[in-house]
Amino acid sequence: MDPTAPVDGTQFMTFHDLAYDAGKTDFQRKAQSVGQGREGELLEVAMGPQHPSTHGVFRMDVVLDGETVVKLKPVFGYLHRNHEKIAENTSYLGSMPYTDRLDYFCSLTNNWAYALSVEKLAGLQVPERAEYIRLITAELTRVLNHTCLAGFLLQDMGALGTPLMYAFREREKILDLIESLTGARMMCNYMRFGGCRCDLPPGWLDAAKKVVAEYPRFLDEFETLLSGNEILMARTQGVGKLSAELAISAAITGPMLRASGVDYDLRKVDNYGIYSRYPFRVPLGDHGDVYDRYMIRMLEMRESLKILEPALKDIPEGPVVDPKAKLRGFRPKAGEAYGRIETPKGELGFYLISDGSPNPYRYRVRPPSLINLTILEDMCLGQTVADAIVTLGSVDIVLGEVDR
Amino acid sequence: MPLETPEQIKARAEAAVPGAQLSVVKNDSPCAQHSLLVDVEHAYAVAQFLRDDPQLRLDYCSNVTGVDFLDAELSEKVKVKKVVDGVEKEVEEVKKTKRAGYLEAVYHLYSMSLKHGPVILRQRTPGRADPVRVTSLTPLWRSCEFQEREVFDLYGVLFDGHPDLRRILMWDGFKDYPMRKDYVEPDDYEYEPTPHDDVLEKAKAHQAAQEVKA
């Protein structure tokens, strides 16, 4: 297509949008003309939105030649509630609880990304103890997200129940910690601009140390069950390959990017928080397939535990919120800021424009789940439907964040 | 090597792309992320320069978004010398200027290979009256594909050169652009009249309002 040609937003391209134009055109006729040289007739299937393997209300419009995927278009918006507009009509602090609902598995990292962006916008400082609590809760969130993802991925492959239940058993231990700290298992609403909402309850550090100390034993058990498993290797190795060039161009972030061999972890690059104090390694894959993505997450959990162990010992006493930070009547000066952190899913960014009023003039969420779906079609073309499901499972999406 | 200042990038981009008009948009917040405003005609060439230049290598377009600025009256305090009671004094006067509204597409660019950033690129439309057009950067960075679709969906900015510009979050039959600052919600999205007189009256009013809007 001519890149300079004007568009009006209503025109449709040749074949790959037929699914959306099906009411107006003779789909079968066009499909056959495109399918020349193929053996069978092309079949259009709408997978989802109510499909158990799409991880929520998400639809993939696939065109199949037999069992091979010829075309795949992700369709979303079923959970769209215009989070950004709602946030622009409320105060800065008012949308903090609403960020929990973006990626509802990792509400603490969502809180941190938003708090970090507002702190950049207003130039706020965070006390030492709060930085430690942020690092500890974010790494716990990373561990629980990656554990559950491994369970979901195996569920998608047909290992019904067992790995997922093992993962959920361990997740519950971390959720208990989060609940005793924030009062909620998933909708935490914990970070504040310039610190955290409340201090650690008595005995929390000991309980957390116990969970962290016991976790490697569970990971060993989990990996004995899974990592060398013949079926898992057969189903994932060489499936859903993604090259490093395409991953960079499509702004893929998080474990998916690193599985393709690109060394880019915001904890190292941006050095936000106090990550520079703790040495940890960034695992990299070299095939960029589903197995690498699974393995990267396993290795990242072990690195997270290596950060957690000393951080739980080093945490100093002190205030958890900057006494100068003003929560009521908070009005940052006019200006804009883009802040980003490495969440378990990838780079979560918040772009804020202030015009000096109590509400943000512009509030934008850069959702890693949505952007990681850009290349879903590229990864799935030429594979079977069963492999496409495994590939989608390895992307790690949460629809609350995709649709916003 | 630290990233060049926006002024340095502006000078080099203007040298590399003849005819390009760039300006630096200052940001007063403490993080001081200044941005580069580029004209729509040369946006593609400038973006290509930013991506391919060996010192910049901005291969990673992280965030694409739209911003809506309504028509506004800007007031500025200006010190004016005036003769008051025979004595010359400096008096503060409020100078009011009218600014026409516009829409912006904002791109946050980083480099994965050189690990620096952000360089913020902005394209501005001349006005807010439809159709508003900017240049799509999807051929340069694949990551713009869904995000530019989102800006089109929520702000109604058309991206020339986008391969697949459709609504992404709202449904296909939706008419308006909900993230615009002057957007008014319909009183009922799924209004179906039932055969009772008062309901029919309401339906008439509802449909009339819809027609006026369309």
C-alpha cells in the first residue's frame, strides 16, 4: 500500500479485514480467490470472546486452511470503560484505586508506576523505607505473576488442573502477605505520591522472609515437574517464534522481549527505585519461542528472590510517606511527565499532562499487554490452532489492561 | 554517551531533512522532558532520521498517544511602562491572546541498543475541525500500529499511511470520539423505545438530539 495515500478511517484492506466486512461482501467468494493454491476451503472462525483459552473477553478472528492459521486478527474492547477519561475527570489521587483494575494480577506494580509518574511530574521525594517496601512488594508481585502464568500456560496446553493448582497454592501464600499489608488480596490501592499508604504490620517481615526462603524449594519442585517435561518441550519449542528485530520494532517489552535475546530491563536501564543496590542478572533467551518465554519467567523468579532476600533484611526504620507530600488538594504545576517501570508484563508507563488544576489534563496508560499483542498475528501465521493458543498464553495478557 | 539536548537534535534533524520545521516545546515540570514539535509534512522523514541516525538510534517507539487542546484564551502578565500621575512606572498588565484549538499526536522514543531516551516527538494538527490529519509512523515502528488506531478511535486523528486504520476499542458503528474534551455522552447508548406515549415523547426528543449532533 502506498504510505502517502490519504486514508479516512473507513476503508478496508484486501483480505485480512474481511472478517469485519463480512456483512457487506461475499466472504466466501473473496476467500476462495485469496485461497487459490491451497488445498481446502478457507474457514473463518471467531475464537472468543467467551473462550476459556483467551484469558478473558478477547476475540481472535482467525482464517484457517484446514488447521493452519492463515490470518489472525485480535479484536478487543469488550472491557473498555475509558479509564483515561474517567481519570481525567477525577483528582490525581482519585484514580490510584482505579489503576488496580488495569492489570488486576499485579495491582502493586500498577500503583507504583502511577505514583512514580506523578512524583516525576511534581518532583516529590520518597523516603527510604517506602522505597524498600515498594521494591519488596513489586518483586513479590513479579513472583506471583510469573508463577501463575506458568500455570495458565500449562492449562492452555491441556495439562488440566495440576500445574495451575500448584501455582495457585503458592500464589495464595504471597496474597496472604499482601492482604495483611494492604487489606486486600488483589485491589491493593497501596502506594501514595511520595510513599506508601501504611507501614508494615508487626511480624510481616518475618512472615515474608519465611515465604521467600521456602519459595526456591517450590520452584525446584515445579521445574522438576515441568521444565524437562517431554510434552511441554514438544508443544513449545520452536512454536511462536519472534525475532529480536521485530520485537524491538513492535516495542515488545518484558519477558517476551528478553526471550528474543534483547537485553532491556527497565530495572537496569532506568535504575528507578533502589534496584541499583541489589545485584541481579537479567535472563535472556536465544530462540524467542514459547519455551524460552516460559524459561525466562522461571529464571526471573529466582532472580527476584535473590533481590528479596537481602532487601527484607536491609529495610530501615523511618516514615513510609514523605511528610511534605500533600495528598489533599494536590495540584502539580503545569507541565508533563512520562514515567515507566518494569512490571511483570513489561513496560507500564503513565503519561501525564498537568495544567495546574487538581485533575490531570491528560492521563494516558501505556499498556504492555496491548502492545505485546501487536505481533500476535506474525507469531501465529502458519501454525496450527492449538499452537496459536499456546502462543497467546505465552504473551501474558490481562484484558483489564488491554481494554482499559 | 549521554543523549543530546532537544536543541542539538533539532539542529541536526533540520540539517538532515531539508525543509523540515522543528521547534522545541518546553516542559516546566521538574523532570524537564522537553519535546520536539515537527510539521506534519516532514514528520516521516524526521522520524526516519531519528531512528536511523547512528548517534540516536531511537529504535524503540514506546508510547503513542493523542492530546486534545480546546480553543483557549491565554492570559499572560506583561510589564508595561506607563506614565501614571506624571511619573513613569512599571505596571503589570494582563495580556490576553486567543489560541485556536488543536490535536496532537505524541510519540515517546527510546533506544534499546544505546539505552537512552526519551526523545518526545509531537505532531500538531492545524485545527480541531474534522478531518484532522497527521502522518502515520507505523511503517517505521510497528508498535505504532495499535496505538495509532487507538488515537484515531478515541480522538479522531487520521493517520496518513497507516495500513489498517479502524476503530480498536469502541465498536465499529460508533460515531463520536470519546476522548475529545468537548465530547458529550449520549443520554442512552442502547435506547429502544417501547410503545407508550411518554416513552415515545422521550424517544422523539432523543432522536432529535442525535440528529442535531450528527
